[in-house]
Amino acid sequence: MFTIAQQMQRILFSGLTSCLVVLLLFGFSFARNLMVPQVFISLQEAVNHALDGDTITVAPGVYFEGCSVFSSSANNLYIKGAGGFGNSVSVLQGNCNSDCFIIAKSHNIEISGFEIRKWKDGVAIYHSDTVSVHDNYIHNLHGYHSEGVFIEYSTEVTVKNNVIDNVGYINVYICQQNQNVLVINNTLVNNTAYHGIQSRCGNQGIRIINNIIAFNQGNGVHFIEGQGDAVIEYNCCYNNGIDWKDCIPGKGNFSLDPKFRLKENNMFHLSITSSCIDTGSPDILDDDGSNSDIGANF
């Protein structure tokens, strides 16, 4: 004969055991925050230990490394730095011979909040889907055929709110056989050899909206094998070698000096007289409720 207390303990134990069995059977997991360098000494080590749904948080500092995320790594992974601008920055610095981030055969990867400098490519994306690259400062890339963001054989890729500056080949290269790539609210400037944005061949569903594309030696926007169904709207394309090459820009595009104002650690804020203020897509609102600005906001 069990006492009431013993019966309650048996019921509680039975309930906990049932919950454990359910978790084991259905493979439930809990997202973790993997911290660099507090827990993992390197970003690549954190990626190697990541599980689906984890976040990797990189503390402010300068790190002489990048990382690769392949199909064998976790999916649904968020890799975030402390920021790309200001006094609290996570810097990833290379030597112009390799890529900072390589995303290959992966699903749902997000990269944000980094200053990425002196690599060959900033972010290279291959055979992946649902990838977001946003709120980064990518600059001074001068390896052979350097690109700020390179995309190939991928779907549902978003490049948003980045400053990509002083790149040796192409700031955003939508290479081939991609579907549904959105390039929105970026500042793409000072390319020392070629183009701001280039789309090569076999791409579908390309949308280029609300970007500043300026002061690039080559073309501002270039479609090599025709524009297809691409949407090009509400961009400021100014003082490039050729602003629009083999493409027809849609509504809301213009060619006026964006008028950047100088500020400590950041020269890409807009002056109050900039034509890029409140002239972006009316379908997008800024945080203050006004019509969207053109270019990166940070």
C-alpha cells in the first residue's frame, strides 16, 4: 500500500519519463548560443560544433579568420557579430588569398554584424537556399577576382543593408543559375576595377531595389545575357563607368550624387540634402514611418 506522497512521486516520475521518451523519439533539440571567443576559441570551431537552430555570437575584436559552412554543418544557423561599424565591432581580417565566409550546400544561413576586410571574397554562396547577408561592412578586398558577395546555383538569397566598398572585381556578383535573389538597401561603392552589381546567366527572379551604386570604375549594374524578369527599381546609380549596362532600369531610379557626409569611423551616412532620403520604394517604410531611404541604414 503506497502512501499519498509515494503515489505522487510515482506519478511525477512517470510523467518525466514519458516526456523524455517523447523528446528522444521525435528528436527535439533546443537552440544554443555558441560564443566566440568566450567558449569557442575560433569561429570555425563554433561552426563545427553547431547544431540545427543554433546562434553563433562573435564578441567585439579583431579575428584573423573566416569560416566555411557546408552541408555537413548545421542548417538554420545564425552567425552574428557585434556590428560592422562604430565602437563595438567584430572584425574578420584576411590576407586577400581566401574567402571570409563560404556557404555551400546549406539551408537557412544568416550572417550579420561583421566588418569583413582584406579577403578575396567577403561571402561566397554556392548551391544553397534561404541565405541572408545583412548589416555588414565589407571592404578592401583585393585578391584575384574579389567579390563582396558571390552567389551561384542558389535560391532565396537576400543581400540587405550592407556597405560594400573598395572591392577589386564586383561588389555583388549574381553569377549563374540563381533564383529569387533580392539585393536591397545596400551601398555599393568605389569598386577599383569593375562593377557594382553584375548578373551573368540563367538567373531568374532578381530584384535590385533601394541601393546606392556609385563611383565604381566599371558598370553600375550589368546584365551579361539579358535582364529577363529582373526588377530594378528605386536605385541611385551615379558616376560609374557606365551606370546601366545591357539592362533597362524600372521606376524610381535616378543618377544624382548621393552626398555622403563624413563621420568618425563611417563616411556613408547621407547628408540632409541627399536625394536618397525618403525616395526609396514606397512599399518600404523606415523605422520612423517615413518613406524608405536609398542605401544602407546603420
